[in-house]
Amino acid sequence: MAKSKSVFVCGECGYELPKWMGRCPGCGVWNSLVEEKVITGGNKQAVNRNNKKTKEKAIPITKVEKLETPRYDTRMRELNRVLGGGLVPGSLVLVGGDPGIGKSTLLLQSTHLLADGGMPVLYVSGEESMEQIRLRAERLESLSEKLLIAAETDLLSIESLIEETSPKLVVIDSIQTMFHPEITSAPGSVSQVRECTSQLMRLAKEKRVTIIIVGHVTKSGALAGPRMLEHMVDSVLYFEGERHHTYRVLRAVKNRFGSTNEIGVFEMKEAGLAEVGNPSELFLAGRPVGVPGTAVAASIEGTRPVLVELQALVTPTSNAIPKRMATGVDHHRVSMMLAVLEKRLGFSLHQQDVFLNVVGGVKLDEPAIDLAIALSLASSFRDRPIGVDYLFIGEIGLTGEVRGVSRIEQRVAEAWQMGFTNVIIPEKNMRGWNPPEGIERIGVKTLKEALEVALGG
């Protein structure tokens, strides 16, 4: 006979507790534990019977057959780049992001391209009716005979659809709307999301079908977010960007079949998402000339360099505690640059409001942009513009030294292609390579030397 009991499950990491606590011991998030009913006995045994697998034997790794099936070309270069070359047969991919960011648009466009190339694709939506999907597909010009759609939330019914249609690619939009009928909790709960994802993972491995699941986080945070699923899937892609900006960044944070931290850049237009082949040109478009507080940095995102503009505004304040705001970069990093400027170079910034923004909505997290951050802050504070043909690369230490960075040749080559003629780089990166013709390298050891070059002291 089936019995029920209550457990408290963290909506962020899936940690289970027999009683409620204010803070999750697993991830440290406050007020993330929710009560769920767990069925033990009959129903649980039925689920286990459905999931029973044949016994496997251990064999030497040298005797394992190689995977000969090539990757599926999505026919979108930016998406292929993030995936590491295309979709791997039998893989489970999670696409996460905020509501309304464009996840469904991206997947509907990519599945149309694959179906248009002859691949059987099944698109299952638990949030929209089939008529709504048709309307959106017409707007995106993504109609194809090979693209099969279904409005279903029952996982067992979805398995039956996969058996009937034999697709090579299945899209589940979204995992928070799916439910297993033998799990008593509501759709979107931690146990439902975890069980449905586990079933889809087994289905992908057994039938060699590629499955993409969509995960999102609501504004209230009531539903389990995609972070709980990251350890269960093969690849995790995050679709980032501000809904009020036209640019979107698809970022790989986990990929068992390719490199991580790879990005793809898209632009949201009226007819859907358009690929951006040269992000540097996009992010530098409309850059002001002769205005204090702007500097350009070369950041490495995945396998390619991206040039971005940083804008700083340093202005006097009458408040006892000045404001410190940063968009697109870690505000702790900005605070460290301010401390170095004040301690090592004598800048009086304790009575100044400081605002820093990365143009285009992109997020940067590598230390090689430190020099551009510091120079943009110094330029705004002294009200002196930086030359339009200057680009800055380098990490800054707490003593004011400029430390070397990796892949300097790629960064400088991208700067040369975008028309920059002067590149300020760490002294340690001056040796062992030759720059493109027409670009001048300026090596600096300290932040003070970089200020003298860029601002004249």
C-alpha cells in the first residue's frame, strides 16, 4: 500500500530535509525550502519498474566503440559555436534564461532550419497551444512539413509521441510545465522537474535522440529554476540580455562535448533573432569621439576575442555615502580599481559617485579588462578624453602593477581588424610575437605608466 510523507526540498539545489529550515544547508539560499508530498510504496515501485534497466558489464575503455555519428549542423553558426560544432546525437541540452528573453524564438527558428534540411523534429510545448505556435512560426517564417508540433504536458504521452514519430531532435518547452502522472506533486515542483528530466535523459541515451529542454525562472521565483538540473544534463546554455536591449548572448556554462564559456551573439529583430557574425563591430557602433570616460577593452569570450566599450561617469556628490553602480562587470572589481586609483595614484574618489557601464548589455568577467576599467574611471574623473584609436588590455594588481594576460595575439589581431592603431598592453606580453603591420604596441609595467600614455599624466 502506498504511503505519503512530507519532505522539504530546496528549489535551488534540490537538497532534501525532513523538516523546514530558513536556510538551505546545501546551497545557503534563504527561504528556498518548499514542502512536498512523497509517495512511498506502490506508486514508487511502479516508477522503478518502468525505469528498470538491463545489467551492464564493465569493459576496458580501449574496447569501447567510437561514436561515428557526426554532429547535427543546426545551420546557425552562432549556435554551432556555442554547442562546440553542433548537436551531439543522444545528448540532453538545457537552455535557460529569464521569461521573455527569446528562448522559444531561438529554438523555433533553429528547429525550422533543421527540419527544412530534412531532419524529423518534434517540438513539444506545454505553455502554448498548437495554434499559438503556428502564429509565432508564421511571424518568424519558420514553417516546415518536417517540423512536428504538439501541445502536451504528460511525460508518458510525450514518450508515446516520440515512439510514433521517431524524431532525431525533440524540444521540450518548458520542463517546468511537464509532469509524470505517477508523481503526486504539482508540475514545476522540484520532484516533478527532477523526475521528468531524469526520464528524458534516459530516453535520450537509449534511443540516441537529441533532446533540448527549456528551463526558466519566474519573477516571483516560485518555480524551480534550471540551476538544479545543471548536473543532470550534458550541456547548459544560458540566454542572456536585457529585454529592453536588442542584443542577446547565448553562453555555454557546461558542455561535455565542447569548450565552456563560449558565446554566440544574436540581435532581436521584428522577424526574430538574427546572428551577429562580428560582435566587436556591433558593440562599438555609435561610439562617441572625444568624450571623457570611455575606453575600449579586448575580452576573450570562449574561442574568440570581442571588443567592447566601457563608459564611466565619476561625479561629485553631497551624500555621506557615495554611490557605486556597475552594469556588465563585477562591482567588486570596480571597487578594487577605485581603491588602487586612490591609494597608488592619489585620486580623491571618496566623495564621488561612480557609475560604470558595458555598452551593449554584454557581461564581462575576466581580469584582462581591468586596465580599461581604470582608464575609463580616470578619464571621467580628470575630464580628459582618451584617443579614439587606443585600446587597453591588462590585469591590474593591488600594488598598481599591470600583469600579463593570455592570448594576447588574438586580442591585438581583433583590434587591428577594427581599426585601432595603438594598443596598451602589459610589458610581459611584449615578447615572443610580432603584431600586425600598422598597429603599435605600448608596453606598460604599472597603471601610472598607462595613465601617462593615455591621458598625458
